[in-house]
Amino acid sequence: MARAVELAIRAEAKGNLPIAAVLVLDSEVVATGQNQTSFPIVHPGRHAETLALAAVPEALANRLPEMTCFTTLEPCLMCFGSLVIHGVARVVFGARDPVGGAIDLIQHLPPYVARKAGSIQWLGPTAPELCEPLWRRIARKYELWSAMQEA
């Protein structure tokens, strides 16, 4: 998780959101990704988890069901879907995302997707002291606090 936090802070320094993900296999880092939705180009799909999945070496792609994804923030719906489709074994997230996190959606998915999503270990929040400040900076940037109060 410490590596993910370090990458998240680097992403923020480049003008992106402070979110990062690290994929681990047998205690070794296999791939990393950090939010790149604003820099180097504006692209809404360049989220940390999807970039980490894309960075997995082809020779290890068949071992995704053995990997753990450490991410600073509870995955959004897009990243959640990517992790489920690729069958990652477990997802460890540092902080909850009460506005955009998708973990609670498992019970509302079609049965065949819910079974696959339910077979993944979803662990978190595991490092709120490190990761909640990152989420709060995102919330302030997008004025999510006020949106949460209105809901």
C-alpha cells in the first residue's frame, strides 16, 4: 500500500488525481498504474487500476487470478468491472469512496457477474490514515462534500 500511496502523490504532482494501484504476485510487484486522467492528455479512462492491468506483462496475464491489487481508493464502477473481468484474486483498498466506490454494487449485479465479483476478496479500507487524506483532496477538487450532504 505504501508504494501505491507514493505513486498517488506522484500522480497528483503531475496534475492528476491522487490515486494509484499496484498489482502483486508472490510478493513481487508485477505492474503499477497511477491516475492519468488529466496529464499527459485529458482522457477519462486512464484510471490507476485499468492502467495497472494494462501494464501486466503478457507472460503473466494468465496469472491474474493469483494477483492482488493494492489501490489507494475503493474502485469506481469502471475499475471494479475491469478487476472483475480480469479475475484478480483480491483487491485491497486503502480508503472508501463514499461517492463513487462500487464495492456495494455487487448485490445489484446480474447473477453471473455477481458470482465472479463475489469470488474476489475485497478488503478495505485497510489504510484510511494514509488514503483518506488523498480522497478528501479529490472531494474538495470536485466539491463532492457538498454533493454528499445533499444526497
